[in-house]
Amino acid sequence: MKLFQQMLVAGASLSLLAPIAAQANDINLEEMKDYSRSKTSQTRLDSKTFINEVSEELASLKGRVDGLEAQQNNLEAGAFSDTTTLSGKAVFVIGAIDHPETDANATDDTSNESLQAQYQYTMDLNSSFTGDDNLYVRLRTGNGHDGKNPFGITTYGTYLVSNSDKYSDGLNVDKIWYTFPVGEKNTVWVGPKIENYYMHGTTPSIYKAITKQFVLGGNGAAYGASTKTGAGWAYKADNGFAISSNLVTAGNSTSGFLTNESTTSWANQIGYTTDNYSASLMVNLKYNGWEDSYYSTSSGHKRLNSSGGQDANSTNYGLRGWWRPDDSGTATPSISVGYDFSQIDGTGLAANQDETDAWFVGLNWADIFQADDKIGIAFGQPQTREDETVDPFAWEAYYSFKVNDSVTVTPAIFGGSDRKGTANEDMTGAIIETTFKF
């Protein structure tokens, strides 16, 4: 008998015996004799009386226990499997941006300094079926896409990492892919919604960005990506050497995948990483007008042919490196750097229209004022075409601190001069971002 059932039986038995014991002192022997002689009293108290009543009580208790076990089994049957985990976060943003164009589709030079607010909500599900593989699903929603969103304009660099510009409060599958090992040092990815940079063998940058233009050491020509159908492979040696190759492609109803008409990005990376530093080289071949505009001027991301059509191919090179000190909490920051160069293959383009370049520097200080806080400063030149007559510049700075293990608050400022590639197209912004992790 289980311990829980034994305890129930003991309690039931005591509840039957307690009233009898309590009344024992009030019993009159003479009255007992008269009672035994009475012809009208036929009830006898013997051992069978207790056995029958205890048996009935046990049967009732057993039924209750069986009912509880059935409810528990039903609950477990509807829960996640043992190999699935769920984590997530919610991000609140409040702030304002001052630049001439707050609407990505606007043609007039209106200015907007009003206070704005938005949110992003993300759930990450990871499931394993063999112990070494993983099915990843990211569910996301937000209210960043409202037609007048100052935190989502790429040509001014105001697009936030925490922005959700595709969902309009609707919960959607934002990413989904499956990854598995081949041998001890090879990893394979495949999925209907994945980006190049999830499949690289070497981490290009360790700078934690606020605006999306500064992720990956400059989210532009070489490392820029978009969520599409893709597959990839990476080899990582024990000594820090890694090589990877991956491809994402956007088919449509007429062209399909991996055809001469579909936009495709084929990224190939080689790198070396130790505990304190890393260096890598990327060669990304982009076909049929694939462009990336997060870290770019208005002209820098275009992939035009000689007739002005957006369908040219390009070869994009990216150099990345980072270094970090042995100890945090000192005046010495971690440093991430990047440089991109692109060659556009459009036949007949002018000599000053077929090349672009960009550079980036990112600095992070950790554990300066309290444990787990972070200071960040990044700056650089976005992807710029040769014929542009200005030198665009972009920057950001922030301080991130933890209120507790689950809540982080980050005040940040960011800006740019001639950021769009046009003279006097300057921009400044300020936000407070609060992240809740669960």
C-alpha cells in the first residue's frame, strides 16, 4: 500500500475510535446490564462492526485517490513533452526621434518629435527528438507596424532591434528551422523561415546593439539577411577554426526556389575564435537584386542593372573581428570591428555606381557600476555608393542595468549625420527600453 493511502487509513481509523474513547468514562455498568437484557435492543457491537465500517471508508477513499490520479494523468497528457522548453520576453519601448521623415513611404520632409510607444512579445520553443537535434520555433507579435513608425525606418538607422514591423498585434510564426549534428564537428540547418546569420560557424561580433544597423558588425552588404527558406552547414574544429556555407532564397508563385528569377543569398564564411578574440572573412553572393538596407544609405543598398532595374547580382566581402579582456568591470572595453566591400555586377553601370563600402566599431563595458550592467557605444559609416557626395555617419550609446534577474532597463540615444546619403539629413533619437524575460 502506498504511503499516502496508509496515512488515509490511519486517519479514518482514528476518527472511528475517537468518539468511543471519549465516551468510555460516562458508561454505567448497571445500565449496560439493563441494556443487554432488553428485548427491544438487538444491535451487537463486535469486531465485525469495525471491520465493515473501516472497509467502507477505505473503499470511499480509494475512489477519491483513483479520481485524483486520473486527473493528474489527463493534465500531464496535455502538457509539453519532456524534450520541449519554452522561454520568452516582452519589450516595452518609449521614446522620440527627430528626423525629417518619420513615414517610410512619405515624400515630404515633415518632422516628428512626439513621444511614441511600442512593444514586442516573443516566445521561443525548442524541442529535441534525439537529444542532439533541435526544432526551433519563434512566435512573435508587436505593434511596430502602424504606417507611421519612427522606430522602423531603415534609411535613417532608427530601426530598433526590438521592433516588430510585420505583425500589427497578431501572433505569428517568425522563425522555424531544424538543426542536427553530423558526426562530432558538423552541424546542419534546414528550415522554411531562417536567416543566414543563424548558420554561421564564427560569431562575427560580440557588440550588443540597440539599433538593428549595428548587429553583426554592420548589418549591410556582407552580413545582411532576411527571413526566407534556407539550409546551411558549419564545421567547427576543436582548435577554434570554423568554416560554414549557407543559402537562403525567396521564391514566389512564378519563379520558385533557386531559379534564375528568385532572390538568393549564398553566404560563405571562414573564421578562427579563441576565448579572447576572433577573426573571420565572409563572401556573400547575392542574386537577382537581393539588397539589405539596415546599415545603408538610400543608394548604397540598391542593386541596379544598367537600365535601372532592381535585379543585379553582387559579390559582397565582409571582414570581422572582436577582442575582449580577461576580466570585466575594468575601464577596458570589448571591441568589435567590421568592414564591408561590395561589387555590383550590373553590366553597363557607371564606374562610380558599381561599388559600395561600409565600416563599424562597437565597444562594450560590462559590470562597471553593478553586476550584469552594460555600457555600449557604436559608430561607423553605413553602406555607401561611390557616387554619393557626402560622408554619412551613424552612432548609438546606451546603459543597460538589471532591476532583477528577469527585468532589464536600457536608456539609449542614437543619431546620424547625412545618414540617408543626402546632405543635412540628420537624425537624433532617445528611448527607454524595458525587457521582461521569462
